[in-house]
Amino acid sequence: MVTVKTGERLLLGEKTYDIVDDIDSGKEDSVKRPELRLPSNSDGIRFVSADAPEGVKNVLVGVQNKGYIGLIDFMGGDSSIVQAARTSYGSGTRATRQDRGLIRYLMRHDHTTPFEMVELKFIAKMPIFVARQWVRHRTANINEYSGRYSIMIDESFVPELDSVLGQDTRNRQGSQGELPDNVRMDFINDVETISKEAYERYRKALDAGVSREMARIMLPLSVYTKWYWKNDLHNTFRFLTLRLDTHAQKEIREYAVPMFALVNVVAPIACEAFREFTLEGTRLSGKEQDVLAIMLRGKSFEEACVRSGIELMRSDGTHLKTGEGPELREKIERMEKRAEKLLNATQAE
Ligand SMILES: Cc1cc2nc3c(=O)[nH]c(=O)nc-3n(C[C@H](O)[C@H](O)[C@H](O)COP(=O)(O)OP(=O)(O)OC[C@H]3O[C@@H](n4cnc5c(N)ncnc54)[C@H](O)[C@@H]3O)c2cc1C
């Protein structure tokens, strides 16, 4: 199976994506997707407007060459969140709070059920190693391509050269640090060779009469699968919180970014609140608040940590690289960067 690019591009959030087609979708969907009717900007790039969110249902956006994600259906939007909230708080809220204010209030105070009134149905094609992380989000309804019923997709994920990094020594789940070119190129060649060979042997087994459910066991995690993934907005935000984070693997983040942009078309006010209070927000423990309060009184970060009981050093005097102390330092550095950006912008005015 091949993913065919239509040659058109879509502006989604801050990025432009290839619009792709799935030539097999005709076989799976009895209803063919309607013709693309999205407007385009002066550069000829298509865009979806929050005023006409239905247009988004027509589009599959390309991810990592062979994958894609599309929001093929949805129910509700910002207005259904507000409507549900007013049912619980009564009509009195209408006079005192505008829709945006109400949604931001709900987000800030974890009043989550109104966000569950919005339903989102995605279609996505991704390598199996990405699907294994994605499937851990248990509240979604999933229907996956069946390797028992159908022949597995003859496409494998091959990373870009720049994505092949060394083992992160601090975060044991992560990648960090450059590798020599020959190591990266050998790795990519091996991925390509093994994926091709595994698929050829898989087909050989099928041709010899081995059942599809058994033959597939020799395929690697790089092989593509695809599924329908339906979730409500609250739990989609949970997915996005974890999978947009820098601790998530880059290859799943590459799906989370367009997913968030697609959701933004359906519920822009809720997404704005989610970005501000969750993605860009931070959680502070009691001790962490003590550190900040002490620093506001002119003490250094190190002294504030000692007084608050947050450890920065081991008993042998060496600096800790992980744990509460270093994480708090990172939080404060992020805050400082935001403040610097803000101050520079206001100075420039
Ligand atoms: C960076 C990263 C590294 C990870 N590493 C590993 C790993 O090494 N090994 C591993 O096994 N997993 C790993 N995971 C998966 C992780 O532990 C979670 O299973 C996954 O992220 C789903 O999170 P969730 O449970 O919050 O989400 P969902 O399953 O989508 O649930 C959403 C929310 O619904 C509620 N909920 C759902 N189901 C239940 C339930 N049964 N009972 C009570 N409340 C429920 C919870 O509030 C939950 O937060 C990793 C995840 C990330 C982001």
C-alpha cells in the first residue's frame, strides 16, 4: 500500500503539512471522502477555519513521509462545553460570565465533565512502536487494522538521519547527543534492510500457506498500522499533555502536534485555555512554593532549596542530575525565559 500525496499543502496551527490520500481507504470506507473544499491563502496553501470546522473532516495530513492523521468526524465544540456547564451551574452564570471566561474557569478548576461533551474521531496511520505508546491511553475507542484478517501494510518507518541520536544518560528513556555519521547511516541501512527482508519473508510464509495471524509475528515494530481513534476532548487533552511533552518520544510527538492543531479547529477557546493552564502551566509542590517565596525575598536558589528541604547535592558533595531539585531548577529556568521574552517584547514596543 502506498500513501499518495495530493500535491496540496495545509496550514494547520503554525505548521504546513502535506495533504495525503490513502489509496486503500476506498476499500475500507463504503463512503468515499468528499472532495476537498477548503479555502486557500495567497500562497495557494489550504487552511481550515474555526468558523467552518466541518471542512477539516476531508483532510489527512502527512506525518513522517508514510504516516498520517486526520480528524474525520467530531461532535460539539466550545458551545457544547458551555451548554453542559450551564446545565450544572444554572442560567445565572450566563449573565455573569462570557463563554470564554466560563471555559477558562472550568479548565483552571478541573471541572472536566463539560469537556467530555465534545467527541473527536481521528484516523491515523503510524508505525507499530508509536501505536504501542498511543494505545496506553485507555479511555479511547479504537478500531485497528487487523493483521489476522488483512495482509499487513508493506511500509516501514525509517528515521531521518538527524533523528538517530545517542542514548540519553540522564533520562533513561530518551535520546540525546550526536553520533558519528557512519553509525547513523549504518543504523538506517540496517533498519531498511531488516524491514524489507522481514516483509519478504512474511510474504513468503503467506504464499506457502501460513495463516496471516501467524506469519505476521516476524514483522518488526517499524511496520505501519492504522486505526480509528475516538475520544472525548477531556481525555484527548490528557493524551496531548503527555504526548506533546518533551519527555515523550519524538515520533509520537510528531502526531500529537497536528492532532492538537486539528482539535483547535473544533474547540479553539478550550484549546487556548488548555495551552495556557496545562501545557504552559506548571505544578508546584508545597516545598517548591517555599523555594520561590524565599527567592522572592532575595535569597539564592541554592539557599532557598536548603531552607525548604529540597536536595540539590548528594551526601558526598556531588550535584544531583535528576530528581526534585534539578527539576525545580528547570521549571524556574523556563519561567525566566518566558519573563525575558515578555520583557524584550514590551521593551521593543
Ligand atoms: C514519557 C512517558 C513514558 C512512559 N513510560 C512507560 C513505561 O516505561 N512503561 C509503561 O508501561 N508505560 C509507560 N508510559 C505510559 C504511562 O504510564 C500511561 O499508561 C500512559 O501515558 C497513559 O496515561 P494515562 O493513564 O494518564 O492516560 P489514559 O489511559 O488516557 O487515561 C486518562 C485518565 O483517565 C483516568 N483513568 C483511565 N483509566 C483509569 C482506570 N482504570 N482507573 C482510574 N483512572 C483511570 C486517569 O485519570 C487517567 O489519567 C509512559 C508514558 C509517557 C508519557
